[in-house]
Amino acid sequence: MIDLSRLRVLVAVAREGSVTAAAEALHYAQPSVSHHLTKLEAEVGVPLLQRMGRGIRLTDAGRLLADRAESILAQVESLHVELDELAGLRTGRVRLMAFPSALATLVPLAAARVTAEHPGIELSLSEAEPPEALSALRNNDVDVALIFEHGDPPQRDRRDITMTPLLAEPLYVVTPADRTWSGPRAELTSYAGDRWIAGCERCREHLVAACARAGFSPAVDFETEDYVAVQALVAAGLGVSLLPGLTLVANRHPGVRLDRVDGLGRQVLAAVCGKPPASKPAQVLLDALTATIAEPAWPS
Amino acid sequence: MIDLSRLRVLVAVAREGSVTAAAEALHYAQPSVSHHLTKLEAEVGVPLLQRMGRGIRLTDAGRLLADRAESILAQVESLHVELDELAGLRTGRVRLMAFPSALATLVPLAAARVTAEHPGIELSLSEAEPPEALSALRNNDVDVALIFEHGDPPQRDRRDITMTPLLAEPLYVVTPADRTWSGPRAELTSYAGDRWIAGCERCREHLVAACARAGFSPAVDFETEDYVAVQALVAAGLGVSLLPGLTLVANRHPGVRLDRVDGLGRQVLAAVCGKPPASKPAQVLLDALTATIAEPAWPS
DNA sequence: GGCTTCCATCGGCGCGGCCTATGATTCATA
DNA sequence: TATGAATCATAGGCCGCGCCGATGGAAGCC
């Protein structure tokens, strides 16, 4: 493999016109330059220069090699510049995958923060439920995954993944604003006889589990991942629901009443691949997310 | 200065997906690859890869560097190919400068020989009198100079220049075909009383010197570098002339008579810059010229 | 829990880079 | 012509760096 230092020497000789001048320009001793040229000629197998009086002159091959080398060295130089820009966060990329209600609440604030502090960083966003987000993370399709857990035991295959807790998200019982109930409004047992509207699959499982702990089995008549639709259904009197805080921050239907259920909640986490520290752009996004979580004010 | 071997290692790691596989592909030991990667990261100052389980994964910076490196390595490879073509005479260039009568006689034959044997070599031709040709040779405007000497003592500044004798060119007295002279036709003294037509400046000087040696001073009425015109002038009865053989090989006016003057002549030489061996393409041209000189048949 | 796989670290050996000193050649000058 | 200056090539020595084999530590698979 040819050595770039040698090429740099040849370029200097071509530019300066003599071995001695090139050595001076490179802060080398003159014999070092001579030696480099000898080795370079041996490597490429072509005479690169001929002695002319007490000086030298490049052959056609030498001129060709020097020209090409100059271009290659320039590319290497610009490569260094590119890498320095990456290192200095003047450029970069981070891909975030988040679950819907976070994408509507936390993510815009964090994204604004990132682009304000580091205009060069390109941020791309996509939406997915936690299992898909973790899968994408492992598959290197995204750099950060914003997920939630219902106090689930951490899955086994998360060794490579670093979780950063962001937020303890409360859960609310969502009921029609114009109805009255007997019993405490903030306890599930008060709605044991009602029809339920469930969110995504994992949320439904969590609902069933929470009701079971409260001593009843909920009658789930509707199931939709659209949390806007859930509130509309509740307001229309078709049932009651259990919704996480972020969905209510994102969207609040005037025809529903919210009652925060103590002892229930989800944990919102940011997941990145590998051990800390994460890559610089990912770390910037994580910092922006943690800086954002102080802000959301939970509904009533 | 970054090392191309390191870049090649990184490219192999990117391509193979693991350090061990890259080491195998490169016929390196695994620790050597690890070491290269560590050094490379230190040089560029950016993390290039992160451990993932028991394997590794390239960071964005690593991917960028590997991509750029692949391009650079490809250029180095094609550079080697170009140089090999130069070395193998499958390509190349040689610039010849010759005096007019040689350009009309020897050069076409030699040029045909060169392009027949080495179709890849680009041959460029130009015309100049010997002093200008030598100057161009020293100035690196041409690679080979075809010149003549009237037995001149070699000039002082020809240390860097290698002369290859090609041809001893005879000189002819050119007289009108329909005139008669008293005295031997092949001796200058027979034409002491005639008017003379001289060629180029150096030829005129030589003519005057030769006549002086013969014991008279020629009356030079016409002077032209156009050897075709010289014969036409002679044929028209405007004077006599002394022309070198090659000009007569190139062009023969039917109205003139030629008489070879023994003891007079020019030496035709090929000059190249520097000590032998000359550059390969120049050597090819020199060989073609020496192979050509056997051919010219001097007039009558 | 043991085995395998993978990467990082360590200690060595030798090649190769860079240096200073010296030789050889050529050009300029007295 | 002979001496001095300038330039490149060669020789010898020191030291850093690349490569290797051996070993250690972490993670996945049975």
C-alpha cells in the first residue's frame, strides 16, 4: 500500500522544484526526502524524476503521479474537515422514533431545542409503538427510541440498550362530563359495571390487569389506538376509558371528565443503542428531552 | 498524515461487519486490526465504532470515513494502473523537434515505426532549426531534438544533453542542369566566380567557411531557408548552391545538377535531455530513428 | 453453568522513518 | 583553470510503529 506521506513529499518536490526546497517546506532533512523519492520510485516501478545538472526534473510519470496525489491529498484533507464538523456537532444526524402521544407533546419541544442549539444537526422523526421502536433501534433504523412501560419487568434482550427514565406519566379515568357516579371518582372499582374503551393492545392488557387487581373484569367494547377518538367516544356516552397523561396534554375533549388514578401510571423512557455515552447527536437529543420533561403540566 | 493501510482496514471492517472477519480478509491477525482501529480513532478524534454485544457497529462517522476511504483507495488503485500503463508503453508521449529537411524525410518514417510498434504512444512533431531545438529541449518543451552540426565543436552547455549520431549527411553542389563548367564539377573552386544562393544562417556561415578553405570568398546574392526555392532559383540560372543531402531526398528539381562534394558534410544527431537511458518513450523514438537511417539513398 | 465467540490489551521482534555526516557531481567565480 | 558553493545520493544510528502470539474480559448459546 502506497504511503500518503510519500505522495506528499513528491507533491512538495513537484511544487518546489528541488529536493532541498521540498525538504525545507516539509521541515524534513534533505536526505529524508531523497529516501522517500527512492522508495516511491521502487514502489511504483517507474522513474519519477531525472537529474538535471545539479537539480532534478520530474518525468512524465512523476508529473502524473504528483498531479493525482495532489487531488487525493486534497480529498483526505476535506475528509478531515468533514469529520471535524461531525465531532463539533456542526453537522450530524439523529433519528428518533416515538409513540404517538409523545410525538405530539414532548418531541416537538425537544426537537425545537435541538435545532436551536445545533442548527447543523439533522433530526428525523417517526412514529411507532414501543415494541416496534425497540426493534428498529436494534436494527439500527433509528438512533433513539422514545417508549413507555407499564411497570413491565425489563425484557431480557435489553443488554445493548441504555434506558434513560424521562417521566412518570399518570393515568386518568376518562368519563363523560355530564354523568354522575356513585363512589370515588378516582378509583377503578367505581366503574366496574361500565363499558370500556381501550387504547392500543398493550394499553388494553394493562387496563385488564389493573381492573383485575381492583377486583373486576372490564367489559371492553371498543378498541382504538386513536386517543382523540377515545375521548370522542367517551363524550358521546359510549363508555369510559383509562388514558395516559400525555394523550390528554396532546388533546382535550371538552365533553369528558378526567380523574387521576393514584397508583397507576406509565414510565416514559428514552432508549439508545449501546452503553453510555451515546453518540454525540443522540446525546444532544437526550439532553433536549430531559430538559423538556420539566414542562408538561398534567391536566386538572 | 493518515495512513492508507488504516483506511483499508476500516473499509474491510465496514464490509465484513466484524473485526475478526476483516482480519481474516486482510490476512492480518485480529489484534492488528483492533490496534489499527484504535489508532485511527485517535487520529481523527471521533469514535468510529461502538461495541454491540459481542460484535461491533460503525458509527455515523465510521460509516462516512469508510465510504470516503473506499473512494480514495479506488483512486489509488487506478493510479497504479495508469502508472503501469506508462511503464508498459501502452501509453505515453514523446515530443520531437526536427529541422525542416529531416521532418520531411527521416521523421515520417520513424514516426510510422513508432506508432506501429507502440500504438498507445502519442507522438507530437514540430519544426525548428538546431539552436532553437536545443533551447526547447533544455526548456523541456520537447523530449527529443533532431539537429545537425557542420563539424562544429560541441557547445559548452551540452552537459545535460545526450547526443546520438544518426547520419553523416553529404553536401552537394547544385548547379543548373543545362550549364557547363570548366574544372572538376565536385570542387568548390570550380564555382569561385559564380553567384551563390545560401540556405539558413548557419548554412551560409558554413558555406563561407568552406569556400574560404577552398581559397575564395563566395558572392552570396540570395539567402532563403526554403530549400525548394533554392533549387528553383538555381534551375532558373540565378546562381549555384550547396545543399545537404536530405533536402535533395525531400525534393528534387529536374532542372538542377548535383555533384557531391567529398570532404564536406553535416552530422545529423538526435539529442535528448539527461544521461542515458532516456525516458522510455524517447528511447522508442530514438530506436525508430536509428532504424530509419539505413534507408535514405543519396541522390545520384 | 460451561463453552464458544468476539474484541481489547500486553510484550516481543523487526522493519522502516528520520536524523547527522559524508561523498559525488555540477555550476559559478576568481 | 582551479576553487568554492550548491545540490542530490549514500551510509550509519536511533527510535517509533506495525505485526505477531498470548492472554484477558464480556456476551451469547447450549
